[in-house]
Amino acid sequence: PTRRPPHSPTTLSHMAPDADVVVRFSVVSFAPQGVRLALVGSCAALGDWSLEKAVILQPRLGHTRLGSEPDFHWADVAVPGAGVEYKFVEISDNGVRWEDLGGSHNRIL
């Protein structure tokens, strides 16, 4: 019998450079009611770092959650493979609060 190598899942680093892949971005947050969480990043699908084009995350519980509990926020976005940089942001009537990862660091796929 012929032996096959074990199956390994495809990772972003093994994707063709021009192939889009759908990624579920998610975060758990204690942000107060009325604050929207969004995703902004280095590709067109994530707004090219423009807050006006940011992807708004969907809350799991929304207005039904208690103020003392966190909510799970998510969005499925087709991005162009590996090397995409991004951050989560909080958007409210008082302005925007960017995720602080220390210095000028971003998350990277």
C-alpha cells in the first residue's frame, strides 16, 4: 500500500499571492453600549487604514448583554492572503480609540 503524508491545513503563508481568503476577525470586548467596534487595515477590504471605510464588527449579544459582561464581536472578510496588517478600533460619539499594541505595532495575518 502507498503511504500518504498526513493532511495539513492550508495556511495563509501557503496561499497564492493573488488569492483572497475569507478570515473571521473576532474580539471580546467590555466596550460600553453605543460604542461600535470596527476593523481597519492595510488592504482595500479593510479600508486601507481609512476609518470611513472600516469594517463594523457584529456583536453577538448587542443591547441584550449586561453592562458587566463582555460581548463577542466578529466579521468575515475576504482579504488578499498573508501580510495584511490590521487593528481593532472603538468608534463612539466621543471619537475613535485605536487598539494599542505598543508603539506603532499592528496585528499581521
